[in-house]
Amino acid sequence: MAGFWKRFRNDNLAMGVSLFLLMVITLAILAPLLAPYDPTAQNIIDKFQGPSLTHWFGTDQLGRDVFSRILFGGRVTILVSVLTMVVTIVIGTVLGVMAGYFRGTVDDVIMRICDIMLSFPSEVLILAIVGILGTGITNIVLATVIAKWAWYVRMIRSIVIQFMDSNYIRFAKVAGCSTGHIVRKHLLVGAIGEIAVLATLDTAAIILNISALSFLGLGVQPPTAEWGMMLNEAKNVMTTNPGQMLAPGMAIFLVVAAFNFLGDSIQEALNPKINRGFKTKRYSLLDSLFGRKKVVTE
Amino acid sequence: MKNYIVKRLLWMIPILIGISFFAFVLINLSPSDPAEVAIRVNEITPTAENIAQMREQLGLDDPFMTRYLTWLSNALQGDFGNSYANNKPVGEEIAKALPPTLYLAGVSLLIIVVVSVGAGVLCAVKEDSITDKTMRAIVFVGTAIPGFWAGILLMWLFAVKLKWLPTSGMTTPVAVLLPAVTLSLGYIATYVRLIRNNMIHNKRENYVLYGRVRGLKEQTIMKHVFKNSLQTSLTALGMSIPKLIAGTVVIENIFAWPGIGRLCVTAIFNRDFPMIQAYVLIMAVLFVFCNLLVDLGSVWIDPRRRKEA
């Protein structure tokens, strides 16, 4: 793990992206303190103003301050997505570790249930559950968790199985360590990095998913600010005020890109072996932007 | 090979039963009474009397298994009940909406295959060149851009600003272009990446070195590299087809495309349970059959696995 942090800290882009995400999350949490205006306060006289000192990102079709709405929207989009990810990852880790550690009947039962869950495309499953429970952000989170947990169980199980074959776990077993001790002190510590990669990359996917559902009007209900819903409102005034599409779209894009990036960087810091062939070469920005880890050089 | 196919086909039976059961149970898990919903959506105030009448009409008072079997045997004959919202048969509505969705997904698939094979091969052949790097930057943007944002931006540029294409609907033959391109963006990003990385991986294999030693033309070598790189992409592509069809939901709503995705979202707003149920069942069955084709296809395509199986 020490090597991991060192490599991670030396990766300028990884540090930059982490800082950016930290800043975004702080802004989202502190939105009520930082936002210059009430995100739902309408001021119809001032509608569709361009960016200015009083309204940094301008105002929307109801004269609401777009900058404040972006801050409050980030609160919903990012915090809800992170929450969803945490819940799924906890379920995935518990069941995945159980299946991978105990194998046998436990494994069979868990995996067969996963097989059935995975025979539904997750998009359809989410729509089905939202259809049954009704629209709203809570239902969307619930639907996302139900649709995604099985996939996590399967991924984490395969990570765990990989570790179960390693000598140090075998040794711990022979030495008579208790199951709880092995899982906590050996298995989870070993697997945490790969789980973090999964979690980071999936947060990006969840943000896209939740904002898409809000865009369709199935998630957050007006007048609450949310990035996907802001785009939905922007779409309606596209012919007269196309500028409205910029801020919320850019916000989603940057945060999703940052999470994708962070996932790639963590993976790379975990497995420096994968691109040993490139060690001597300093990456260009574009190299680091995409695909470093995938380049296999034996 | 034969054994494998038989086994794989037999495995379909429990999966299909499981799916139909799940689609049926889902509606019964709903916190609201279907009879009450069916009355409410027609803007009639529910009373104890008309709820009882509706329960009778929908057969909700029968035992659970009886209801499941009735529903299933009707569904197999294409009868999914009547929509709560407009009382039209759900089966007909879906049959009407399916062709536009398949058409949209088909055109997207074509775009995906042509563009990602072209770009992927180009990137791999000219590894680390300016073309490769530019392409990778574009692909990176493609993976992070929300499809619906790309959709409305494209719509604004080509339909509102330049007026080259219609904004929405299925009015002219070219109307399919904008939604299809929007739908394919994310997939193109994935496949360019996949094909490129697979080919680069293959380029470092011994057979390529041997080919070079033999003095084969670079073009011939690349042809082999390309063929060997296709397998994972084909598997992934097969898996993407049902996702592509399911993914039309957002795109169809942006471009007012008269397909099943739009039907489904409208049904969710109307709490039109029979419609949602039919959508879920049809999509899941489609998904399972695509998986079957992918599995069989990947065995057939790989001589090693063909022998093994």
C-alpha cells in the first residue's frame, strides 16, 4: 500500500483529478453556505441573463441563478450517486466475500440468484422498478441498487477468489487464524484497491444514469435543482436560449470524466507492472488522458 | 459442439420461466393496488364499489398461481392485456412501436460497426501517431459525455442552427440520423478503445514477429492481427445489442421517436402496469436470446472452443 500512495502522489494528473473531485464534493456539501442565491427563487424579470458579476453563469427561464442551481444540483447528483455506489459496494462486498470465501453451497445459491438478476439488462430493470414504485429520487436510488448489486457481487467474488489462491491467505488459514481475522486483516486489505477501482469507475456510470433518469423526468422533481433536470428544462428553451444547455452539461461531463480518470489512475498505481515498458518515457497529456493501463507490453 | 448447444438451449428453459415469473411478480410488489391505479388513471374517483368491480374485471381476486398462468398463456399468444391509460391492447401498441425502435437501433449498430472498426484499426496501425492520440482524446470525451447532452447539442447544431435535419419525429428518411448518431456515441468510444487495444496486444504476439521474419507484407500481417482481435469485440457487440435497444429510451424521448422506449416512459408516468410489464418481459427475453446467440456464436467462431465443446 505504501508503494501505491507513492506512485499515486507522483502521478500529477491523478493528484489534479483528486483535488478537482475533492473541490467539487466540498462545493456540493457547502452549497447552502456558498450559493449566492436561493436555487429555487424565481425572478421572472431577470430571466435569461448572460453571465455577469451578479450572476456568474447567468439566469434560467424563470430568472433563477444558474450558478446556485449548479451548486445545489451537484449536491443531489453527486451525493446521491456516491450514496448509491456505497450501498451497492457494501452489498457487493459482503455477498461477494461470502461467496468467494466459503464457496460450496453458499457460493452456488448467491451466484444463481445473481445469474437471474443479470439476465435482465440493468437499464430495463431500473425502468421496471421505477415504473412500479413511481418516480422520485429515492425510488431511483433503490432501483439502481437493485439493478446493480448482482454485478458487483460477481466482480468482487472473482477478486476474492483470486486472493484466496495466494499463499499468504493459505498460510493464515493453516496458522489457524479465525475467518473474521482473515477476512478483515488479509482479504479485505488485499482486495480494497481493486474494489476502489470498481467503485470509482461505477460512480461515473451511476452519475450518468441518475442524471439521465432525471432528464427524462423520472427522478428529481421540480423545482429541486439537479443537473439532468436542468438540462431537461434547457432543452425546452433550446431554440431561443441555447446557452442554457452549457453549464449543467459541462458539470456532468467534467465530474464523470474526473471519476473515470481517478479510477484509471488508482488502477495504474495499484498495478504498475502493466505498463512497465513505458517507464522511461514521460507520458504526454493525451497519453495520460486515455488508455495508458490498457497498453500491454510484455 | 452438439452437447454444448443442447445444454445451452436447455438452460434457456429455467431462465425464461424465471424471467416471466419475475416480470409478473414485479407488478404485484407494487405498493399501490393495480385496480385502484387502473381507475385513477382514467380520472374516476375510486370507491370501494368500483375498485371491487375493477378487481373482478382484472381477475385480481384469483389465486396467485392461477393469475400467473393465465397471464403467461395470454402473453405467449401476444395478449398482454389492455393498457390502463387508453384501454387499447398492449400487444398491439408494442407491435406498432417495435419497428421504429429496431430501425433506430439497427442504424446505430451500422454506424457503430463502421466507425469503430475504421477508427480502431487506424489507431492500432498508426499506434502513438498524432492520429492515434487525437482519436484517443475524442474517444475519452465520448466515454464521459452524457448521451442526452450530446443529443440536445447535436439537435441544436444540426436541426436548430444549421437546419439540415429535422429536430424530432420520424418524418423524413434522414430523421433517423441524429438519434442514431447520438445513440452510437458511447458505444463507438468503447469499441474503438477495445479494437485498438486488442490489435496492439496482438501486434506483440510471436506470430506477428514470425510473419515479419518471413518477410510477409505488413498488410497481410495486419489482416491476421485484425482477425484475431475481433473475437472479444464480437462478443461485446452481441451483448451490446439488447443494451442498445434498451438504451433507446433516453434518445427516443429527446427526439420524439415513436418507439417502445418512449412508450415505456409514458407508461411509467401513467402508472400503466400492463404496459410496463410487457416492456420488461419483451426486453428481458430479447436480452436472453441475444446472449444465447453470442454464446453460440463465440463457440462457432473460435476453432479451439468448437472442438472443446
